[in-house]
Amino acid sequence: MEAMTGGKFLQKFRLYETRSKFYLIGRDKSRSHWRVLKIDRLECAELGVEEDPTSYTENECQELLWRIHEGNRLTGGLKFVTKCYGIVGFVKFLGPYYMVVITRRRKVGTICGHEIYSIGKSEMIAIPSVIVCPNVAYSRDENRYKRLLCSVDLSKDFFFSYSYNIMRSLQKNITEKNTGQVVYETMFVWNEFLTRAVRNHLKNTSWTVALVHGFFKQSKLSVSGKDFWLTLIARRSRHFAGTRFLKRGVNEKGRVANDVETEQIVFEDTSDGIPSHMASVVQHRGSIPLVWFQETSRLNIRPDIILKPDVDYKATRLHFENLALRYGNPIIILNLIKTREKKPRESLLRAEFAKAIHYINKGLTEDKRLKFLHMDLSKLSRRKGTNVLALLNKVASDVLDLTEFLHCEISTSAKSEGAPSGERTVAKPRDDKCSSDQSECVAKLVPLLLQKGVLRTNCIDCLDRTNVAQFAYGLTALGRQLHALGIIESPKIELHAPLADDLMDFYERMGDTLAIQYGGSAAHNKIFCEQRGQWKAATQSQEFLRTLQRYYNNAYTDNDKQDAINVFLGHFQPQQGKPALWKLDSDQHYNIGRQGTLKEEIARSFIKRSLSDGNILLENSLPVSNCNNGEKTGLLPMQQLDDIREPSDSAPDISICEPNPSSRCVNPSTKLEKTTGKLVRSMNVI
């Protein structure tokens, strides 16, 4: 376990070279701990890395460098290359290995005394000497792969910490002891593939940093004359990652597209930077967990949706099992897609989603069922006199009554061998060998309240409408967090309060960032603009321009962006004699998420397709019920939300509330009633 401040983690590095080796010198923040990493430059095909086991002082390290220089004087001696702040990873295309290092960093925040950084600048350095490197290193294909990898801009939306597991929520850091290699293998570390070779060889993570992709913002806010720090973190999954039309739905492993975990952390402002209490709440967004696709089209701004049969809804089942393992129970689904359309699109996906959940739920006991809530947010936002955010706040309040949130107490003490049961310190993602390096002041985090389960929100893209719902949930949670910390007297924050405007700015920026990453443009923020009272004509103009920008990027640039992501994540690895990435027709070379063989995927292009604007097409004439007939659009009350359970590793159990009494998917017998101020739906699911 690691202390709140200090710690002997390597944070600053200097890279030197001779003709035969690179020498990477790393030191900790206090300049008392110096290490040396040697990288062989005489081998082109293999990566040769060796860590000097000795821990040096600064003077000893200077003497070592001088001896290396003297020993290599005949071949040019020891030369300084660059200063850096950690290794992002090593990569090989068709020729030599390259090392990617961070050469500039920016501090963006602090959690429990642990500093969080973003990347200001990075550099890719060829490992072999020029005399060793073959001509293929400078070939056209090699250079194109290098440009492709470099197009993943590490200076945008990537962040890391040397001493805090930023890839995990605060609650997981407190309740779980996993460190070192294990945390690199989690779904939110984007350079897991790039660092795999060196981590496996050295058996530690001292020289690399774990990069998280998404969003990070931290600011000091004030309410009732009291200051506090608000941190908003979005972690994008590296599994099934990609762009809007190339990554949709769920793959055969249960991983969904646009899978993002959002964490909202609140702690009081103190002079020493170490608060006495902290509160955290986590929510989730992800694509509708069905096997469905959209193919980019330059002639159609809304490409057809292809829904593919999934035997026994195995992929959907796996997705919810994974959610339960990650967050415990209950899992509450907030589905925001449309209920009725002139040309059925989203509504058909909604019907199939309900059908899948109902099917999975048949063999499960009631105490393990997921809670399901559907709101046609598009229609509600157009209805005069309807306050969408107020409705969403009501839903959020009901959900938080079930899931609650993390509230922990922090105390500091002298360094000890171990923490008492139930107490944790925030650990660094290092190996066990590094865990003995402790500073004198250890902070113990004692959980007073734990979050149980999670709210899962989706619309069709999980961008615009989803972001509005996540803001409403965050606002309701913020009131409860501040109340638990003793900062405000009432656990509720009004929508028109200045603090609500501050939080809206956080979520609007997060929504824009996530939308650019996945959709190609900033988010549509119509509801936020209306809440602020902005001029309607200006809002409409902005929305139109963002629609055009999203269309252009989806049609013309997403293929290259997807190729870059696949190379960065290791989903595609170039090989001599094999087709180059850009010579493949589409994303079919990375067939995760498209069940069936590559031959079957290519055959999709021969399926008879509708020429209407964005109709859903079903492969193999899969029948899907139209659940729109005679349906009343509006808010679907939640099924009873009263079965609070502790987090469990068991698979989640799913219950479905389907709002259409005439639907052939499910036929609920509905009775609306009010219980303790909540809208509750009693129903019989066949």
C-alpha cells in the first residue's frame, strides 16, 4: 500500500544513447531513488531490455554515466537524447521496434494527494542503430504505419498518475488490493498492448505509465460559503473501441461499443490537500447490447441499421453478467431511445432490446432481476410544459435510493506494516516489489457507505441524450454527496441554482469530448441550451453545424481513425507478406463483435437493402415485433426499486418493463400506483 504523499515511484527520466544501447535513467520525486534501464540497439527484430537491479544515489548515477561515456568514447561516447516522464510503450510494425515516451506533461488534478497528469507531448524513437536497421524501416508501408499510430493524439484526452490507480474508481481502489500487472490488464488502460512486452519481461511496471482515455476535469467550487473540489472522470473502455458507425452494439464477448464509466468525486478543500471525507458515485453508458451494425454511407446521413440474430441472446447476457461483476447489483437500465417513429428505427431496436431482456430473465429469480426504465427523451423534450431535467432528477433520486454512493473517511497516521481490516490506502499500479517503498505519512480510507450496483444509460449513440441524463443523475448525486460531507444542509440542489450551472458545464464539456471521440463532433446540447435560456435560433444553427460535422467525419475520416485505434490497441498487427491494413475493405480484419465468419460478414453486402432513409434491416428475415401500435408515448415508471442487495460476483438477473400493452414482445398487466412518493409499476411478465 502507498502513502498519500511521497513514495519512491519513478517520475522523471533522462534518455541517453551509445551506438549499442539506450540508457534510461529514472528517479523519484525526492531525487533519492535512481534506477537504470538498458535497451539493446544492436538487435532489430527483437526487443532487448534489461533493468539494473541496483538503486543508485544521484552521485552514483552520475559516476555510472561517466564510466559508460568513457567506455564508449571510440564510438562516439554517451549522448543525451531527451528528458521524458515515462514510457507509453514499445511497438513494432514491419521493421524495428520503436519506443514511445512522454516528453511533456501537464498536471490536471489531485486525488488524495496523488497527482494526475495529461500528456503535453510525446515522441516515437526508433530503437536500433542506423547501421543495424534494414531498409524496410524506411519503406513506404513502415512510414505509413508510423503516421497512423501517431495520428492517435496522446495530448488529447489521455491522462495518467504515477501513484494512483486512475483506471479504477475510488471505491475499487479502497475495497480491492490488486496492483502491478493486474491493473494494466483492466478494460480502461489503453496502452496495455504497447506495454505488454516490457512489463512481461521486467516483471514490473516501474518504467511505464498506464494511460486512461476519456475525460478528466477538476475544479474548486463553492456553496454556502464553503469550498470543495469536484472531479469528473470518464474512462473509455479499450474493448470494442472505435468510431460511431464502425463500432455498434455488442460483440460476442459481451463488450459494447462506446462503453464509458463516469465517476464523480467530491471532497472538501483543506490547507494540506488531504480531506477528512470523500464521496464518489459511478454511472455507466454503453451501446444497446444487441448485435447490430450501421455501414457508413456518403449518400445517406442516417445509414441503415442491420440487426443480426444472436442465438439465445448470449452476447446480451454476457454484457449484463460483466456489469454485475464490475458494479454488483442492482443494475438499473435507463433506455432513452424513441418509442414511435414514422419510419421505425430506434423503436425496433427498443423492441428487440426488450425481447432480449425478457428472454434472459425467464430463468432468473426475482431478487436478481435488473430494473428497467424507458423514457422517450426526444418526445418528452418537445412536449410543451414538460421539464425533462426534473423528470430525470426524479428517476435519479429513485435510483440513488437503491445504489447509494461511496462515502469514506480519511485519517493519517505514521507508517505501519498493514492497515486494519476495512481500511485501505490508495495503491500505485506497481508490482509487489515496489510496495515496500513507503513514505512516513500513510492515509487510511475507511468506507462508511458503499455504492451497490450502477445506473446504465443508453440512447442510440450514447452521446447526446445520454449525456443529459447523466448530468441529471450527477446533480442529484452531488446534493447527496455534499450533504454527506456536511457542506450543505439539504441533500437536494435545485436546477436553477448556481451550483447546478457549474455542474452542467462539467457534463457539457465531458459530453462534447466523448462525442468527438466516438461520433466525430461535439454533442447536441439542445436541452442544456434551453435550460440556460439561450437564443433558440442560435441553438438551432449550432445543432445543424454539428450534425454536418458529424456526418462528414463519419463518412470520410472514421475509417482512418478506426485503423489508428486498432493499431494502437494491438487489434491489428502488421506482418511481412500479409495484406496491409489500408488494403482491407473495412473493419472486417478485426472481427470482434461480428458473430460468424469473415465470409458471412462479406456476404452482408449482398443482402437486399431498403432504399428508405435509415430503415432497419434484419438478416435472415429475423422477425421483430413492431411495438408502436397504439402506444402512448411518455414516461414509463420504474418497476419496484426496493430490493437493495450487497455487491455480488454472481451474474445479473434481468427484469423487463415493456410499456406497450399490445406488444407481441411482452404483455404486462399494468397498474400504476404511488408508493413512498415514487412511481411504481406492478406487472406480470409472460
